[in-house]
Amino acid sequence: MNQDLPHSSVDTAAAASVLTPEFLEVDAFDELDAILDDLRTRHDETPQWEFCEGFMAAVICSRRPIDAAEYLPVLLGTPADGEAPDAESGSFASEAQHARFVTIWNQRWNEVVTALDAEVNSLEDDHCYHPEVMDIRGAVAEMPPEEQSVFKDEELPAFAQVWALGFMFAVESWPDEWMAPRDKDAAKWLDGALEAVVAMTEDDEAVPAVSPLSEDGPPSTSIARLNAFGEAIWAVYDLRELWTTMGPRVETVRKDAAPGRNDLCPCGSGKKYKKCCGAT
């Protein structure tokens, strides 16, 4: 179904990226969808691309740089390096398919990094981060009545809801990297940004008033939802800046207290510390 639904527009005329010369074309996202669909034939929990898009943004914003060998198995349910697939894991159909997925993934990754590190003052800025999200409710509303009936009893996700779920899945997968910092202002900053993303994981129950991806599409999204989406985008910028500024967590080194000279030596010899290890 996802291959027939419209993606958000990708502006290939946007300013040149430092990391990649051009933005991904729609065909590349369709290719990613096709690879994920194929993975899903072997692992039914393989996510849709919109979920992957949110997951990617969170990993990029993570306090600690996380290697692809660590995060892709978590996202796709594929075996980690050196492991063979089992009944509960997915697998790429071939090395070529895997390589192609990684190539497109890395290009999109570089695009997102470039956008999040750019100085932007408006969501309309060509340099701004524009998540690759889908308007499923709008797409279904445009279908002929006989096709719409197929989705009659389905709970269709709200605009950008799947993206936000992917983002929070990454946050929840590495809780240590998203622990509140000791600085109270920074902790408040973190909480506010995450709350903006979490708000997008909820349903849009307000009256649909606009089509978020098309000027002449059927109303599928509320104004409040569209505004919340904008807040979530700025929240991603805040998270990127917060963790980039603070850097990776520094682990506290705790040393065991040294035994007293007349205490039994911890090596287990039965002698006093001063006449055993303490003598050296």
C-alpha cells in the first residue's frame, strides 16, 4: 500500500549540501520502500520508511554517535554482524540489496545531518529539515469509494504520527543516551523538546481542515496538528544542538576504597593487608 501513497515533496533545487551534491529523488524513496517491503516478506515487523525516517533523525540527534552496525539491526530486526538470521529476524535478499539500501540510507542520512546543522529561521527555508512523511488519511480520501471501503475499519495513522513513533523508538532503545543532564536548564530543554515529539505520536482527533502535502488535496489534518508538526521539527533542532553542545556522557570512575593496613588482604591470602599486597 505504501508505494501508492504520496510522499512529502523533496526539493532538488534546495541549497547544495556539504555532504551530498543533491537531494534524494522520489524514485530513491520508492526503491527504499520496495526493499523494506521485500524484507517484510521474511520479517513482518519490518517498519515502513516513515518510521525509519523518524528513527534516523533520533539516532543523528543522539548524545553518543551510534554506529550503523549497532542501530540498523535494532531498526530492521536483521542479524548483527557475524550472526545468522533466525526465525525471529529478517534478512536482506542479497548482498547487492543490502549494499543498495545502505547507499541510499547514507545519502538520506547526510541530507538530514546537513539540514539539522544548518542555520535556519523558518520552516519554509530550503535548508530546513523536512521529514519524509506521508499523509495516509489524505491519500485514502482521494481514492474512489470502492477503494476507500477497504480501509473502512482500519485506524489510519495521523499525519507524521509514524515518523514520531520511529523517533521515540530510537530514544527508548538507547535510554542511557537520552538521560536528563544534571544541568537544570538543559534538562528542561530536553524535556520540552521530547514532549513536542511525543505529542506527534498521539492521534489527531480535531476536525480536519487542511491537506498538509497538497494545496488542493482533501482536508485530512487539523490546524493544531500542523502547528504541532512545526513544533516537533524545531524540537529536533533543539535536540541536535543540545547534545552536540554537551557532547557524549562522561562515565564516573569509581574506585573501591583501599583496605586498612590491619584489614585482611582482599586477595584472599588470610594475611593482613600490610603484610601482603600492601607491603608492595
